[in-house]
Amino acid sequence: MLSLIASASQFVRENDFKTIFHRVKSHDAHPTIQFLKYAFCGGLATLTLVVIVFALSQTIFPAAKGMIIRGQVLDEVVRKHNLVLNNTIAFPFSAIVGYLLNVKFVFRPGRLSRGMEIFSFCLVAAIGFFPGLWLVDYLVARFHTDSSLATTAFIMTSFLVNFVCRKFVIFKA
């Protein structure tokens, strides 16, 4: 991680704004820049997931720890179930945002047909999603972990798997 930051810092110091802007915008960006763009786009896709999960957890399928429903604290089994359900509902929206941003700003499409590319993108997202979902279930059921912390662990489990698979399997490197 430190080498990524050092490499990006050196790139910024050695180039003017116009060069930096064009390199960042390009699909042929340095791998460090590409990774940072992926992280930014992934952050926006993650933000989509978190906003939807939060909204659902506060309204339709309550999942906030200590939430009072009809005068009683939300049962942990119900909270765990609702948190898993809310993440499952939010997943396709997050995946769509991630795909659109990655094609536009990070990776060069064309290794696969468009339909296979979208399918593969979502498959890779699911490969990272379901172990993360299991982690949410486990952390809440076993340790009564706060919903925000469990969701953060979920996000971290899928980030690197998704990047590697998308960069080297789905899109042109």
C-alpha cells in the first residue's frame, strides 16, 4: 500500500495538471493510477450499497443494533436476517454502478462480448459478495457485531478479489 502511495505521489510531483488529468482519464493509466481509479469507482459502488442498506435498515427491514420496534429492542436473529436481506437487495444496484464506472473510467472493455462481460463482472462480484455476506451473518450471530462494522468487513472481503479478477480475467489489462 505504501508503495502505491509513493508511486502516485511521485507521478503527481513529476507531471503538470494537464498530463495528470489525461493519464488518469485514460484506460492506459499506470497500474497504480488504475488501481486508485478502481478504488474510487469501487468506493462509489460501495457507497451505493451502504446507502441502500442503511435506508432499508432504518425503514423497511430494520437492522440497526439496539433499534426499538413497537416498544421492544430488535431481536438479534431478526436483525441478522434483515441485515443479510438488505445487503442482498442492495447488491445488484451496487454491481450495476460498479460495472458502469469501471467500463467508463478504469478498464478497457473488449476481451469478452458485452453480454459475457456483464455476466462475468456480476459473477466476480457474487464470488466476493457471498463470502462477505457469510461474514456479516457470522459476525452478527456470533459476536453481536454492530451492523456498520459487519458491513465494513463485508466490503473489505470483496474488494481485492474483485479487482484482481476484473483486471486479469474480464477486461483487457
